[in-house]
Amino acid sequence: MAEGFVRSVTGMGAAVRASFDTNVGSITGTTMSGSCGTLAPVALASAPFDAVVVEENLVAGQIVLGYTLETQEPTTKVWAEVPLDRSVAGQTVGSRAIVVLPGGLSNASAVRFRCTNAIGGNSSAVTLTRFSLHRLVQPPVVAKHVSLRSYWSLAGNDTAPCAMRDGSRCTT
């Protein structure tokens, strides 16, 4: 494998672990359960964050069909709904939903999850198994283009075509 590709993937893996192995706020040691219309767990933040992770208990299947996140302003304690892009957040939770906050790093003192829709309606029982806040670590920038291509063939040489990010062909 190309050394540049290995460095790139290794750096990405390290950034993902640094982002999600440690949280800056969470609800731990308790299962968050309740009816969809009343479930509102709060995770307190110990540092700035820019991502929220929510996991749903799937023993009874996926139940959550819609949710909102609200942040609490540290001095006034006023809650404000986070404007989620509904194409990527705020719908189902399932095994894991990772919500990257719009606007980048938040200094909010807490985040509240609210279930807004569930299979069977707002009286359906919902159980979350994780609700945590994280600060994302950016992966290292790769100095040059790294392409994925075959480095082995039955003939013993690379015959597979590859493409660069700018649309041009790779050279062998």
C-alpha cells in the first residue's frame, strides 16, 4: 500500500478516536427512558463542544422518528433550539446519531434532547443508551493527492485505472 495513503488513513483514525473516545459532557450510568413526548435528558458540558452523540436502545427496534436538540446559554440559563439540517440530523437516532453543530464550537453549559416523533406516536416508550458531547479533532491535511488503486494484479503489476480528486488519471 502507498505510504501516503497509510499515513492519511492512520491520521483519520487517530482523529476519530480523539473526537469520540473522550466526551466533554454526558449522561452515564443511567438508561434514559420515557415516552417520546416527555423524554428530555440533559447532558452538562464541562468544556466547549461541536458534536453530540445519541444512541437508542434497539432491543424493541428503532422507535425515534424525530428529535430536537436545545442548548442552554451559560449565564441566562435560557434554552434555544439548535437549527438542525433535517437532511442529516433530527430525524432517526437508531444505533448512533452523530450531530455536528452548525456554527462550530459551542460554549453552551448543557444540551437537552427532546423526542418529537416516534413509531406509535408521542406516547411510545423510548430508551436512549448514550447522550454525550464531544469536541471534534480535525484529521491531518494530506499534502498531496492520495488515490486508491490496485497495487497487485495476477500479472504482478498495477493495471487498474485510478482517478485523482481533480478528475485526472493517475500515472503509474
